[in-house]
Amino acid sequence: MKRKLRMGMVGGGKDAFIGAVHRIAAFMDGKIELVCGAFSIDEKISKESGEELFVAADRVYLNYEEMIAKEAQLPEGERMDFLTIVTPNFLHFGPAKLALENGFDVVVEKPMTVTLEEAKELQEIVERTGRTLCLTHTYSGYPMVKQAKAMVKDGHFGKIRKIVVEYPQGWLSRLTEREGNAGAAWRADPKKSGLSLVMGDIGTHAAHLAEYVTGLRITELCADLTTFVEGRQLDDDGNLLLRFEQGAKGVLMASQVSAGEENAVRIRVYGENGGLEWANEDPNNLIIKMLDQPRQIYRTGNAYAAPFTLSSFATHNTRIPAGHPEGLLESFANIYRNFALTVSAKLEGRTPTPEQLDFPSVQDGVRGMAFVQTAVESNHSNEKWTKIIS
């Protein structure tokens, strides 16, 4: 591409945490520029946000409907190429649907929607229009997560038997939604968040990570969801037993009342011949544990000799030399870069490479909503196991 891709944004106004993260990630590789936005339902905040972000005043819109309609009327060389959606969950489906139907690609925060029916409708639109939808499951963007996936796929550990994935946080250990925390308030509101707080907000990350690394889909689950904080309307803790394809078994723990924890995402995968471990709070390390061998640590950015060579997917998503930490922002940027490279290739009539196509898609969004719905159904059911149907 001889130009940057033009991005529009719904939500993400000034002082909005996740909007700023998306912009930093999108701009990191110099392939994307922000040209328009409907940054807030508050007109004053939206205008002030546009000014701070140097967006032309006539392209700061009152709402996403106005933005998509007016951008679609602009000449092809001026209008936005894609829309990024960084709103609360209940405002994902509407702008995503309208953007796709008007010829725009989409980047959307997870979970993709609040219901499985909405997710399936977006999938149908993507398949019908040929547009590209990217879902920001951040942890799949880390180089060592991609190395883990490649090693599992190559059969390094033999047939997978056991998968343990966890995501404990502690920030909702009190009734934070009643203490002026806007992020907690909408997440804990069933009308804005969906069927589940803990499974929708972070359980989907854990489930996606398990399926991404192993290449195995969860087929059934048995869920125990709890609301520990008195007065909260949705669950804040969950423990799940999982059954995967090909006979693998798993455990998923997601909790937002694990007091003292920050974002302690961790996955362990065990096969016939050995296993792996990766943790978000130490993301440059991938620990390999083989039978009858010393423990090995693969590190981001190293040019190891065969047979320890890092995969093309890991190296494609490594940005700086070994020993320099690559964290959340770089992982987020990897997702944006791969999405941008894919969209650019399509605009130029080229076929994206497998490495460029390696970002969460609409199919992952459908899987996520099927996971949340099934977990809630299982929790409310007397049946031990509930099948996931997506």
C-alpha cells in the first residue's frame, strides 16, 4: 500500500482507557491513521476528543449511524477504510452490522456481541459481503503464544491430553460499580454487559486462548458460576470443567474477585510427551517441559539454531531484539498490523499470507458467544455436561 489505512472509531473518547490502547496499537506500525469518529454519546466530549486527536471537525460525528452514512458518501479516496468499535458490549452489534453492510471492514472489542444470535448474524454478513472483521483477543498476539501454538500443531508434545487455563483478577472484589467506577458499572449491568460478567469479560479470553494454542475446540462444559459480592447483578467468579475435541480434558478458571491479582492469565497444555506453560505477566518466556529432559525456556526474539528455531508466526510478530520486554501494547499492535496487512492485500488484489491472516476473526466471536451462553446454561441446569453448539 502506498498510503495508510483510514480508521474511524466508535467510542474511545478522552479519558477512555481502551480507546487509547486501540489507538496506540493501531498507530504503532505507521500503517493506520484516524480520520473520523463518534467518540462519545456526549456531544461535548466527542468534539473535545476529536480536537485532542486532531480529527477534522466535520468528521467528528454525533453517533455511529451518522458517521457510517456520511463516510459512505465520501469519495473512495477520502472515506474511512474500516471502523474500530470500543464501546460497551451492548453497542458492538449495531455499528458492526451497519459498517459491514456499507462496505467497511471492522475491528471490534470482545466479546463480539451480547447474544449468540447477534454473533451468528455478523458471521453471515461477513461471509456474504466478503468484508474482514477482527476481534481483539489480545493474548493471541504475543510471540510466545504463537510459538506455543506452532509447537502444538507440529506435534512436539504428542496428542494433547490436558489443558488448564486461568484468568484471575481482583479489581471487582468490592462493589466497585457503586463507587463511581464507570467501567465496572456497565460491565455489571445485564442490559449492557450480557448474560455473564466474568465469562463475557475475561472468560472469553481464557477460552479463546485455550482453543487458539491447542487448535482444539471445546465441545462440552460443566460450569459453576458465582456472585460473591453482595448486591452485584451478575456473576463475578467461574470454575469450568471442559471437554475438547480428540478426547482432551481441561479446566478453566476466571475470577474478578481474586483479591490482589492483576491480570494473571496463564495457560498450561500437556500432551503425551511433554507440556508447555505461558503467563501474561511474564510474556517473553515460554516454558517447555518434556519427559526425561531438562526444562527449557524459549525467549522472544532469539535466533535459536535448529531444532529450536522459532516459528515464522513467532518471528513475524516479534518487534525488537531479545531481552527487551514486549507486552500488551505490542501484542495489541500485532493484531492491528496483521489485520491492516490483510485488508491492504485484499485492496490490492493480493492473497494475504498465513502469518498476516493470523488474528481473531468473526468465527472466534461466534465461538466466544457460544461459550458464554453455554456456561450460563450449564450453571443453571441440573445436567452435568452441556454441549457447545455454535
